[in-house]
Amino acid sequence: MTPVSSASASSTQPAALRAGATRIAELDGLRGIAILLVLAFHFTPATGPLHGLAYLFQAGWSGVDLFFVLSGYLITGILVDSAGRAHYYRNFFVRRGLRIFPLYYACLLLYAFLTFYPGPIRWHDYLHPGDSLWYLFYVGNFRAFIRNAWPGAAMLTPLWSLQVEEQFYWTFPFVVAAVKRRTLALILAGSVVAALIVRIVLTFAMPANLIGAYVLMPCRMDALAMGGMVAIAVREKPAWLKGPWIGRLTIVCAAVFLAICVFQSEAPWPPLMRTLGYTALDLTFTGVLILLIGRRQPALLKICRLRLLTWLGIISYGLYLLHVPALAVVDRWIAPTLHIAVRGSAAFFVSFALAIAAASLSWLAFESQVLRLKSRFTAH
């Protein structure tokens, strides 16, 4: 999951993206919903009144797929609008690096500190048995697949989705620059089909490996590709996004996903979820995105423009990187100090508050300051 600055837009062309433009509130709000899902998943209470909602909270892993769809939509829009302009590659990779790398590597240091505190950091244990060396180079998801296990340093666990996105974007700008938009749409459609096929093959060929279909880029590129197809449709066939079939398809796909949750599990691991379930989920979120930017569905617009959601969307990258450390701090120190149950319902709210406070501080004092440098790398 990687937030990308949304662009300003008129009511007649809400999805138009221009380098350096301001944010679109409703897309920030949709991103805010995505991060709330992820936080609910990781903060699921083990005790107390909210424990009764644990089944619902545990479906929050789906928020990462919403991030993927949004990322594919926004990044594809930026790339197709700037393809052919001066410094196309430089601007994209430098601006992306400014958004992703500073906080990412700062958080790797923070994770090391919290992993070993109050003792000194044992760098060998952190980099090798803890698997952090793989995450330094954005290939930690491959390590998780090879071991069929999450990293030894537990705080690294959520970073797999960042590896998926970056691996996709290592090559995608070159594809965008090399082909016409309609050809690009066909490539993205093929990626959606290919991802499903790869997941099916992997599920049957390696049934004991539950993690691979979840964390490998070729298995998850369909969500990114679906978002990219919407970006192209906005520019080439905007009328397609206004059809009544969008809402119907979204409801059908959501029903398929919910049926798998009910009859198998809300977790991402059952075979049907790892194959058809991911596709249904990504189509659902793609439909929601189209209803928001194409159909301009009033109720959805109103929800996604709520100030709390838009703020959470703005700070969502920091929230994603800092919410697990916040949970660790609550578990180790704050919950015992407040005499509340670790991973209890009260701790659920404390963890949310601490994560949001930390991410807000990160945005105001660090991220937004670094992002000012992006203005030096814009398309002309």
C-alpha cells in the first residue's frame, strides 16, 4: 500500500490527474477507509465487548487490496498523462522515491530499536534471522514465500504490500512509455487474468504454501491493473464508467466475496479465497472506485469527503508503517500502565489513538516537508 497524492478536478472530469495538482478529497477518504480496515485487522481485540466483532475485524486485510486499486488508478493516470514529456523517467522515479523511501527506511530503524529495546540492537539478528536485509532491498515478500512464514522481526510483516507495489512499478513506467493507451489497457486486462491463473497454479501446485499467493507481485498485480484500467477508461472511454452495470457488477462481486467469507473463512488463506476470492474483492473495490469517480454516487461522495476519513487518507502511509509499532508500545507499556487488558477492547481504542497521533506527527513534521522537494521534478 502506498498513498499517492490525488489531483484536483472539475465536476465534469473528476479523475483528471496533473503532476503537482492538489488532492481529491473523496479519494483521500477512500484511502482513509482502506487504512481503517487494515488497522481493525491488526488491532482486533481478543477480549472485551468488541471481541464479538472479531470476525468482522478479521476481514480488514481486504483494505490492502483497496490500496492496490487506488494506487494502480493514480499511478497509471500520472504515467499516461506524462508519457513522452521531458524527464519522464527521472520525474517519476525521483518523486516516487521521495514519497516512499524516507519514512520507509526511518521506520526500519524504528523497528530495530523497538525489537530489541531495552537492550542494544543486535544488527546481525535483525538483518539475517529477522529477515530485515530482504526488506532493505524491497524483496521481503519473496523471502516470506520461500520460507512460507512471516519475517522473524514481526514488525516487518505489513511491509509485503509495499514490496508488491514497488516491484510492479519497477517496470510499469517503461511499458506505459512504449505502447499506446489502448494497448496498455489490453496488457492490464491480461495482467488481471494472468494473476488469477498464477494463483490457481500456485494453490494447486504448492497447497501447503499459503503465503505465496498472498504476497507475490504476480499473484496480486490484478488489483493494481484494475485500477490502471479505470485510469485509462477515464481518459479514453469515460461514458463506460457511467453505465448502470457498474453498480450491479459491484454488488455481485461483493456477494461472491462475502459468500466465501461466510462459507469458508474471512481469512485470506482458504484455497477459494486465494483464487476466486481475491479477484471478486478487487473487482468490488474497482466498482466502488468507478461509482465514486465515474458515477459520482452522492452518498458515497458524502461519506468519502468526511474530514476524519480524508485526514486518515492523507496520513495513511505513515499509519501503515507506524501502526504495528504503536500496537507494540501499547502492549508492552501503555496497557500495563493503564491497567487495561493487553489486546482488549480498551487497548483497541488506545492503539488507534496512538497510531493516528504518531502518523499525524510524522506527516506534519517529516513527510510533508520532504514532499516539498517533489515540486522540483514535475512534467512540463
